[in-house]
Amino acid sequence: MDYRLLGRSGLKVSSLSIGTATFGGDGLWGDTNVKEAQRQIDLCLDHGVNLIDTANVYSGSVSETIIGEALTDGRRDRLLIATKVRFPRGKGPNDRGLSRWHIIREAEASLKRMKTDVIDLYQVHEWDGQTPLEETLEALDTLVRSGKVRYIGCSNYSAWHLMKALATSNERNYQRFVSQQIHYTLHSREAEFELIPAGLDQGVSVLVWSPLAGGWLSGKYTRNSKPSDGRQVRGFKEPPIYDPEHLWKIVDVVNEVAGAHGVSGAQVSLAWLLSKPIVASVIVGGRNIGQFEDNLKAAELQLTAEELGRLDAVSQPNLPYPYWHQSFTAQDRMGEADLALPRPYLDK
């Protein structure tokens, strides 16, 4: 396992981290209980994982409760805890969003559920366009200065949301986001248009959620062997599949590379993400210990430049405006952040 700095901070996180959407639940995501959670956590600790990620809405907050029960016998001292706030936690008008009232209340509730004195990384789970950004960031800054939170991050922001937040923090001397938790996979590379260049320029690392695209990039499913059960066929829409043929072309190459190494397609998809310098950690989960064990092996898989090139080529999206125009006319004055997106297209 390697450890990467989280944004413009001195905090190092493991390149793979523990996802806990399966903790608790009704079977759609998973139904991991406390005992199984401890087994999965111990396995990850043995592999050098030092970050566990959850949210106050996972399984109706049961995920946080299970973490609180599972992190005994010194486990808490070996793990950084990340959780999130934004989505509804009740039926009242203030039981959602990123108001100071909701953020402070939910942070204190998360601390109690997880039986800890501090949240290592507190993330806003989604944008809130009705609450002044100054109010949201002041509340997060207050939590850091009070010692209840150590670092802050965002999730599912657009690039202009991210830049506005960073500018506000800079102007008012509030804590800055050190990370952005986003969906980024071989199948979904839209983040490369704006979010990743912004992160490179501003020192905001990437944490990746659902790195196997809800299982579509695990290698288990192909155009000739599609899922017959599970969330993929139960109306779950994350991520949306607009072009099935494009997905299957990617899976074909993933499985060819996996076959050459004698590993699962999941490990190849995860290793591709780990090759990206902007990615601080890839959040992996599993319905059972076997899936966790397989995913963790991705940290040891070294893909060749040729294999990475094949994966890049088959998954490469069309270059949108203004980037295709910049690739034609601005090559002589591009910086590293500018090149993050168009570099592979420049010679075409």
C-alpha cells in the first residue's frame, strides 16, 4: 500500500480506502453487520489501509453506528474516519442542506454514532444552492477550530462550485477543501473536463466513489453475460449507461488486460485509477470478505504503459468545446493543469 498526501495538507491517506455503503442496509447495497464489518476492517488494516469512508445517510445512519461498534480494540487509532453531511435526516424544513444549523447538528450526531471525539475528514455530500456558501464554510471552519473536525472536503460539486468555495475560503480565511470525492472511472471520465484540472491547479485531491461503476467494470459482466439480479437490474441509476456498446468495449479491454495478468477485471479498473496522480484514494467496498480481498490486491497490480494506453484509448471521450479549440490553438502556452485533459489529443 502506498500513501498519498490529501490536497494541500500534511495528511497522508492510503491509496485504497474502505467504503461502508454496504454496512447495514436492506440488501440493495449490502447488509454487513458489526461482526462482518470488523472482519473487513481487520483485513484492510492488515493491507495498510488507513481511511474509512461513510456518510450520515448510509443505511439511514446505520453505517455510522456500525462503525462506532466496530472500531474497538485500538482500530480507531489506526484509521482516519471520513463522513458526509447534506442529505435529508428528517422531515422538517431544516433537516437537509448545508445550513449552519444542519451541519453543526449532524456533525455532533455523527460523532455520537461513531463513538469518536473527532471526524478526520468532514465532507459536504452535494451542492446546496439555497444556503449562502459563506454560511456553509463558516460552519465547517467553526467545527475545525473547535476540534470536532480536522479537515474538510466536498463531494459531487461541479468545477464552478469548487472554485467558488475555494475563493470564498481564501477571501475569509476559512478552512479550504483538501479533497473532492467524485465519481471517476474508465466508463465515466467527465471529471477530466473540469474537476480534475481544477483540483490539480488548486491542490484539491480526488477521492473516488463507486470506482467499478456499480459493478459494471468488475469484469463479471459482458455483452454476453449481463447481471440477472442486484442493483444493476433494480432501477438503480448510478452511473447512467447512455451508450451500452461503449461500456462493453471498455469491459472487453479490461478483461483482456486482466487475463494477461491472471487477475480480475476489478483489479485492472482500480489500477487504472491508481495510476492517476490526482487520485489520493480509491474507495472500495464489498458485499463479502472475498470481494474486499480481491479489490485490495489492486494496490499491487502494475499495469504497463502499453496497457494503460489501451485502456485510455478505448475509454477516451470526445473532446468538447472549448477544449478541442484549445488543443488546436493554445498548445504553445499550456500549463500542467491545462494539459491534464487535452494531452492525449494533441497529436491527433
